[in-house]
Amino acid sequence: MKPLIPWFDVPILEIPIGSYTLPLHGFGMLVALGFMVGGQVSMGRARRLGLDPNVINRLIGWLVAGTFVGGHVGYGLFYKPEEYFADPKQFLYAWQGLSSFGGFAVCVPLAIWFFRREKVNTWAYLDCLALGMTVGWFFGRMGCFVAHDHPGTVTNFWLGVYGTCPGDPSRSVACHDMGLYEAIWSLSMFGIFSVVDRRALVPGALVTALGLAYAPARFAMDFLRPEVNDARYAGLTPAQWGCIVLLLVSAGALGKRLRSGEPRLIAPSGEPRPA
């Protein structure tokens, strides 16, 4: 079967404000939607378990800042170090280029610090964030998809997207789209986690399982990224090295959580149960 997704222009919504027109790009709108929907899903799970959803609500703004600051700095350090160190002010342009693992490196410690400062069950609240992240990541990666900013290698796969391949002005060749693939993966994980979450789970099970699921999926997908676009270190992309670290840390953390003996949490019959 040949690729089915044709080229489409990046959607831009123009809002007139007096004599000025404010452009709203599809990427920005979908990322913002991801934070809003993901936050609501996280708070909904907290509410069902008898946790305080306002704790998560107070954290969302910090995570937005951490995503863009950490993501952009990570992008400069991992993918374009020579260019960024030659012109360090580029590190300030947080809207130009993002690395997912750069965002993780800032947001995960930030969330742990925040929950500890709030004196709440850190692992239980991290699980709430994990469930929200699966659906939030879907919208964020759909933003990448509509912006055409994660093209892969040439393909005849039916999910290939025409016109996204570097150096193809005719738009007659289709390439893999990493944003679309991760969006599909994220939505699938949201469905799986929603079913698994009906069972009693030791706090920390969801967030560590998310790391275990994402690491091999992202590691495999990065082999579809063209080498001309991404730096390679010992044959692997920066994200693939990050996946190795994430896999080891998640596996170790999950093992410790399962051996912790901490009471499992569940909301039977839809009724909240205090942690």
C-alpha cells in the first residue's frame, strides 16, 4: 500500500486585535491544548483517589516553563552544540527547537521537588501526571505533525506523509513522520493505562511503566530519523542514549516500588479512596 497522507499547509489562525493580527499556529494551539487536557486528566485521577487535585493544578505552570526551557536548552546542547555555543544567545530563544529529553530532564526533578515541598505522596501524584501525560503528549506530538517538524526517512508505508522529506521541493515523495507515530503511540498508551488503572496499583507503577514503554518505542523510532537532521554519538541519536538511561532508571524504580510494601491505591466503583 502506498502512503495515504498528502501534503498540507501548516494551519494558522489569525485573530485581529485592532490594527494588529495575532497569528496562532497549529503547533502552539495543540501544545497548549495538551497541557490543558493532560492537566485535567491528571487532576481527575487525583480526585478519584482522594488526592488533592489542586496540588497538580499549581504544578502545571512550572511544567510549562520547564518543558520549554529544558527542551530548548537540551536541543541546543544535544543537537546543535557548535552552533549554539558559537552564538549563546540562541539558548534564550525557547520557542525555536525543542528536545523531549531536555524537557524530561528538567520537568521530572521539578515535579519531584514540588511534591516533596508540598509534603504529599510523591509517587501517587507522579502516577497522576503519567496518566495525564499520555493524552497531553498525544496533542503535543500532533502539534509536531501539523508543523511537519519531525520528518523521517523516505517510505512507502501507508502512514507516510508526502512533501515532508528534506530536499524534495516537488512534494512527490513520502517520509515517515515521527510526530504522528508518537501521537499514535501516546493515544494507545492512554487507552492501556486507563484500563490498567482500574486495578489496585502500588504508587509509582504508572510513571515507571510509562518510562519502560516509551524508551524502547522511541529508541526504535529514532532509527527512522535521517542522519542529516540529527547528530549521532557512537551511532546513536541523543534521544536514543536518553532512552537507554530512561529504561534503566524506570526498571530500577519499578522494581523498588513493587518491593516497597506500600499499600496499593484504587477507587472502587468510582468512589475515591484516600491515599
